[in-house]
Amino acid sequence: MPDTPERLARIQIDAQLSAAGWTVQNISDLNLHASRGVARPP
């Protein structure tokens, strides 16, 4: 199944957040204390 434009944008945003030092996590694995900056995808 091809990726949607929204999914492709999310991949790019997550990569940018990671490059900026944020920890990107799934909501089911969320640990707000994993690092200084924590983001969760929608």
C-alpha cells in the first residue's frame, strides 16, 4: 500500500525532531522522562 502525503510528511517531521534532539515515541510506549524533549506522533 503506498504512503499517503500525510504519512510521508510525518516521516520527515519525525526525522527533523530526532535531528533536533527530541525523542519521538509511540503513544503506547510513551515515557515523558526519556529525554529532555519528547514528541509523540498523532
